[in-house]
Amino acid sequence: MSSSKESIPLKQLRKTPTGIAGFDEITGGGVPQGRPTLICGGPGSGKTLFGMEFLVRGARDFDEPGIFMSFEEKDNDLVENFTSLGFDIDGLVTQEKMAIDYVHIERSEILETGEFDLEGLFVRLGFAIDSVGAKRVVLDTIEALFSGFPNEGILRAEIRRLFRWLKDQGVTAVITCEQGKGTLTRHGLEEYVSDCVIFLDHRMIEQVATRRLRIIKYRGTSHGTNEYPFLIDEGGLYVLPITSVGLTHEAPTERIPSGVPRLDTMLGGEGYFRGSSILITGTAGTGKTSLAAHFASSVCSRGERCLYLAFEESESQIVRNMRSIGVDLKPWMDNGLLHFHATRPTLFGLEMHLVSMNKLVKDFKPAVVIMDPISNMVSVGSPAEVKSALMRFIDSLKMEGITTLFTCLISGQHQDLTEIGVSSLMDTWITVQDIESNGERNRGLYVIKSRGMAHSNQVREFVLSSDGVHLVDVYVGAGGVLTGAARLVQESKDRQFEKEREEEIERKKREFASRKLAVESQVSGLLAELSAQEKELEKIAHEEAERKIMAERELAELARQRCAD
Amino acid sequence: MALSGDNPLMGDEETAPEKHYELRLYVAGQTPKSMEAFANLKKICEEHLKGRYSIEVIDLIENPKLAKGDQILAIPTLVRKLPEPIRKIIGTLSDTERVLIGLDLRPRKS
């Protein structure tokens, strides 16, 4: 029933994962399995690191032992250099998961007489492969051979044979090559590798260094042709996958409170959507960072992680300033839920920021990322570049279901204009605006948009106090919308008026009570009179009855005395 | 490994008649190239180093480990272990003049 045919539905190119963060994503799985891959680039572009990381991760994460054949650096130097990147090469060598073979070529020691081939190299490499059962091989940098052997014709033929031989051995090979003038490699070796050629670039744009990776060719597979920015840091290479990001993210319905209860009320009663992007714009000093800090604090108080990328203030400055409005971020930093990363935007290029931010997100795995402010990014790129970089960042975070909050400084009174034009990327847009009147400046907050929820269209007064942010209803009345002192005055007037009305009612109540009393006493007087008359009437009736009896008795007595009969 | 001119033992076979030559020929299997190299070497040695040389032939197919020790890449490679410094001559050794130069049996033309 289930034949082996079904298990391999399509004869696809098999790939070997490099384990290099991001690289496997842009290549759809890594480098072609069992084939040589050429990595070319200028000096310091990260070729050797690429090769070494390919081996170390292969040995460590994929159980594929590897051989590093170095034509340039001595094995001791290699081990030392890469130990600083956290690669325990010595350990892997001891476990026989990896071997480093340093090939020393000294032109002055070699004299050529007659025909030769590089069988010695083959034997040596073959022996090394067998000694650890290698599945991966790195040759760094094979072109060093050209300086060691004078006969280029033989060398070319032998290198071509070497690549074929590597294929026959079934090992996945990474071969590094120095970039030539106007060519990919100095000696045109890209002609010999038909399967996969990757170019690493390290260039300066406006005194800012940016590393980029480009897939020149990758036979039999679809790949992005873009340049992918990458980063070299203490954990190795990190390639930012750009095209792996599509508009395919899930849209969670779960809500995440904003940290300001009243703001939650404005946002349909429950706060932001989890995984959405939130923009807080405002002119200078309107409290954008305060709102961000509230959010951060509320996130951490629920035991979730928050990454705070600060581009304007240092970590301690933010902590100190936020303490003044009653938001203490220190405990969250101490227990590791809040991670600050404060850099000047000009530290490195936009792409590098993007890569490093992505890396931070990947390492820290936050539930919420705050960027404060994004407007500063304009100093390292044009608005269009910043927009595209942010879009990619937001998209990649959305894919992970991470909620993002950005603050953005806007200048002038035109509220709808963010300098970078990112507002269209945002799901929720809150703006904090200065309201100047009666010689004072107050803050008004309103929700410009919030996709997918019934949000308030009201302006709320945004008050920063020593116990945090409060949103207060603005005074809306005959005198227009009032805030600050004017609102207080108006409110106190209102209260006065209210009091007067209440007193009036009180007075009327009292009047009524006394009147009621008076009426009641009148009523009781009349009743007393009535009852007196009633008694009088009863008395008369009684006397009349008695008189009648008396009269009858007298009549009877009279009759008896007359002796009638 | 630049040769320094003030070394009296170098330059001419006549100046160092007592020097013993320890030679090692690396091959990989019995290939025509290896055979040719060995034949050429034997001939040169018999002519120029009679009685004061030894040749060790190392087949890397049998002893792949040894390739690393002398940093052998090209096959065939002739290594002059003694007298020092170590010198390597690659190829079939068909160019006798160059071999003699490589073995310091002829002064080098600068």
C-alpha cells in the first residue's frame, strides 16, 4: 500500500541545515547536501566564521561530524579565535566530532620539476574524513594553493577534480574563496561550483559598516535574490531572513492590557490585541515614554517578558525618570523579565540594527517589544528605508505573536504626520497632544485608530502624577473642551452650582416640612372641635331620653292617683 | 627558508662531499608518475650522490597519516630531510637541472 515512492513524493534537492540562524530560512533548508558550496567574500567578511559555524553546529546540533581544512590559519589560532565565539572546538575535537587540519604551504620550500597532482591533499582529506566519519567538510581558503604552486593549469584541473571528488565522497562541503577585483573569486573558482554560490559582503555606507549576504546561485531551488543583512556577534553569524516574512501571521483575539486602566477602557474595554503593533505619537515631552513604561511594567507584572529597545535614553535614566511617576521598573529588570537594550541609532547601520534587534528577540523571547523612539532611526537611513526596515521587523514579530509598541516623536501640530510614515503599519495608533490654553500646557490623549475593536473617539486628559499616568475626562460643556486648570476651575464652578442647587432643594424640603407641620396641627384642632360638638350632641340626646322616661313615669303616677277604674 | 650565501656547505657538491642525504619520496600508489619520479630520483642520486644517500619511499595510500607530517599535498613529492633545511621538490623530477638545484647540488641562479 505505502510504497517507497510515496514517502518521497518529489525528487527534491536535499539540503543540509547549516544551523546558522536565519540562513537555513532564506535557503529553504541550508546548503545542498553532498555537494560543494562556495562562500566568497572580501577580507573580514565572515567566510571562515561561516565555515566554522557550519561545522560546529553540524557536529553539535545535527550529529554530523566535520573536517575543517585550513590553508590559512593554524589550528591553534582557529580554536582560540572561535572559542571566543562560544564554540567549544577543543571539546568537539576530543569527542572526535570534528577535526582541524592545517595545511601549510610555503612557496619557497617547493620546487616544481615535472608533472604532479594533488593526490596528497586528497589522501590527507580522505584520511581526515574517515577518521571522524565526516559528513561536512570546510576548505578555508582553497585559493591559498595558488600561491603555493606555480603551475596554475595543473592546479585548476586538480581543484576541479577535488570538487568532484568531494561530491563522490558524499560530504557536504563549504569552500571559502577570496573575492577578486570585479569577480566573485580571485581565481574564478565559482566556475567549478555549479550548485551553490554565496557571497558575503562587508561594506561601508556613510561610515557605517553593514554586512550583507547574497545567494549568487543555488541550483535546483528557489531562493531570494535580495541581499540579506547579517550580523557577527558573540554567538556567531545571524542572517536576517527578509523574504521568509510574509503576510501570513495569525491574528490572535487575546487582549493585553495597556497598563493604564482608563486607556483599556478607551480601547474597547480590554486593551490592545496581543501580537498587534501599537504606535504612540506625540510632540516632545508629551509622555510617550511614560505610556511605554506603564505598558512594560504591566507586562512584567503578569510574568511575561518585555524587551525595551531604547534609542534616546539610557537604561538607568529611564528607570530613574519612570520612578518619578511611580513606575518602578527595577524589580522587573532584577528578575530578568525586563531587558533593556539601549543603543544610539548611529552606532551602526539600519540593517544592522534590524539584525541585532531580531537577534535580541530571538534570544530573549519576549512577549512584548518596545522601541522608544523609532523617530530617531531616521538619523541612520532615509524615511523609506526606515519604513521598510520597520515593516520587516514588525512582520517578523507578528509572526511570533509578539506585541510591539513604538513611540514616535512628531513635530508640529499636524498630528497625522509621522516622519517615517509608519502609521499605516500600525494596528493601534494613540496620539498624545499638547493642548495649550489659558497660559498653560496640558496633554490630551486620543486613539486615532485601533483596528478590530470599538475604540473611544473621546479626547482624554492625560495627567502624569507621582502615582502614574491617569486619564481624566476633559470638561466638555458650554465653554468648549477644557483641560488642566481651566477644567478644574470649570469643574469647581460646576460643583458650586451643584451645591447651590442642593441647598435650594434642602431649603424647600424644610419649608415643606414646617408647612406640613402647620397643616397637621390645624387638622388636629378641627378634629378636636368636631369631637367636642359630638360629645355635646350626645349629652343633649341623653338628657332628652331621660326627660322622656321621667315624663312617662309622671303620667303613670297621675293615672294611678286618679284611680281610674 | 631563504638560503644564506655565507653557508659554506652549500652551493657546490664539491664543497660538501661528506654530507649524507636523507631523502623521502612520497607517492600515492604505483602510478606512472610515481614510478617515473622514483626512476628519475634513483638516476640523479646515483650520478651525484653515490654512496651518501638514502631514499625512503612512502606510499600515502598505505600510510595516509604521514601526509600531514611533512605537509604533503602534491604527488609525487621529494622531501630532503637531511641535510637541513628541509626542501621539497614536487613533480616527476624529470628536469634534472632543477632537481639538482632543489637538492642544493647546483648553485641557484638568482
